[in-house]
Amino acid sequence: MTDPIADYLTRLRNAIKANHRVVEIPASNLKKEVTRILHEKGYVLNYKFVEDGPQGTIKIALKYDPVNKVNSIKKLIRVSTPGLRQYVGHKEMPRVLNGLGIAILSTSKGVMTNKEAADLKVGGEVICYVY
């Protein structure tokens, strides 16, 4: 597999389209941080790291609206790919859906959202957009 983050986002997208409640994804440190951010921002209901085998897995409970049965994640867009990395400075931070969505960045101070990176005045690699 050449792009594990694209695989992570695709597994989430597929689970949402199939109306699954829980999705299991092979773990890595970057995936754990992205999952933590998605939980903090209210896009996923809960998550758990399971240490089994050499790599471990992440179990993510997806969040659905109880009335309309609609998922809280509308789109997951991979921005930076292994073939074309996308970097931004703190002055040209991306705004996702006019501020309603989030961009997840990998910075020198760790993985964070575009708003947190702008507050700390750090730039980095744009991993994905979520809204």
C-alpha cells in the first residue's frame, strides 16, 4: 500500500455509505492523531485502539443523526498525496466550506486542525478536508 491515509479515508467513506456503526482500520500514529481530531471535533462518536498483532487496529464508532439517519461526515477529501505533497504557510491557511469544515494538517508541532495551526502560526502539510 503506497498511501495509508488514503486507505484510512476510503475505509471511513465506505463504512458511511454502507451505514455501518463501527469500522476497523489498521493503526499508525498518524491515523491515531487524525482519529483523535475527528472525535474532538464531533465527526465520530467514539474510538478505541486495540493492540493486536504487530500493528494494532483502530475501532471507530460512526456518528449518525438519530432522526434522519444521516452521518455527521459529509465529505472526506485527501489533499496531499505521496506523488504531490501540498504544504501551506500560516498566512495561506485553507478555509474549508467557508469555515464550517476543518482541514487536518501535519505540522512541526504535531497533527492539528487549520484553526489551531493558524492560532499557533505554524504551517505544514495538508492531509485532508473534512465537512
